[in-house]
Amino acid sequence: MGFDIENKVVFISGGAGDIGSAIVRGFVREKSKIIIGDINPDAAEALKEEYTSADISICSLDVTSKKSVDAAAGLVKGNYGRIDVLVNVAGILCRESFFNTKKEDFEKSMAINVIGAFLLSQAMAEIMKEQGSGTIINISSLNGSAAIENRIVYGATKAALDMLSKSMAVELGEYGITANSVAPGVVDSAMCRVRLNNQEIRDEFAKNIPLGRLATPEDVCESVLFMASPHASYITGAVLLVDGGIIARQALPK
């Protein structure tokens, strides 16, 4: 089954990170037209240089700045005239216990993980509304549905992001726009390896996942490609767990 997204215009925020770059590579494989929005344009440029024959544009983007977000939407409208898929990947993970969490931790994480996704979705949805179609995919987390220690802020923001997807689905459906979350479990990424910082620890942790391994950024990518494709055209307001079965189990070890 092909994804049938060739020549689709796709904007990926946080596209230069581990998961973001895997998603970029997936859309390159499918011959989509890609705009990488990232706060680190140099890293985005380096990714672009890997695919000299692909249709990739770079956009310097700070999702916490409405001015930056509006400029990104203007670039898309001016250069492409449309936007078919928005993937909100940009996010941060705050690792603090309940008693150590500060007000500033919430403010920063909410600004990036939730408000940033909202602002970018709102700006791109204006273009989608005009064309009568579009797909918004928010990269959420298992922690939006299941709690774990030292994830007070992260879990709260990802739960909020899932509800943002559902609320957008309800309001944007009449314009032909779908909105969904893709919620990975434990992804073997730079973010994960701060805590699971050697192979022995990762292997031990993986024993508690029903599929017996951590997720890869590519696992997340394939789910995003499906949700971006015509095969998912009647799916909206959903949270697609890509967790290897973690949430199906009663509990993970502390």
C-alpha cells in the first residue's frame, strides 16, 4: 500500500530533531514537497543537504512567537499557494518531580508544546480553510494518556495537546480539515538517552514493553505518513498510540 502523498505540501515544525528529521525523510521518500520549520535553521539546512534532489525549503521558526508563526504561514502561502499537511513536532521535555516543578517549567513547556502547536495550526488552517482540505498531525506522547514519575509538566502538556487535536477536529471538520495526535511511547532518541543512557539500561527497560524494544523515530514516521495519507481521510480527533503495547500493560517499573 502506497501512501499516495506525492507532491503534497507538508510543513514540519521541529523538523531538524530526531523524530522530526525521520518524518522529513519519510516525506522525502514519498516525494512530497517539504518545508522544515525549526528554531535551528543550520541543522535544518544540514538535513536538506542530504537530499539535494528533493523539494525541501527551510523556515526559521520559533513556535512561541506569533510573528514567527505568521511569517511561516506567509512563506507557505507565497511559495506554494497551499498547505496539505502540518506536522507539529516541536516540543520539549521537562524532567522534574512534582515538588521540584516550578511555575516557569509549566510556562515554558505550555508555550512550546501546546500554545506553539495551536498558533501554527491556526495559521496553517486559515490556508487549509480556503482550499477546503488539509491534515493536522500533532506529535503527542504516551504520557498524555498515562502518567509516569517526573513528568508532571510533560504529561499535562501532552494531554492538553491531545485535547487540542480533538477540539480542532470538531471545529475544522466542516472545512474538510482533519486533526489527530500521534502519541509515541519510549522512542530511542537523544531525548530518551538522557535517562536511558547506555545499551544495558535500554535493553532492560525494553523487556517491560510487550513488543520487546523501544520505538524508533522511523516507527513514529510511518504512523505520521499513514495519518497524512488519503487512507486516513475519515480519521479525525483520534490519538494514535505508537507505544509497542506499553499502555496495554498494567504498569511499568519505576
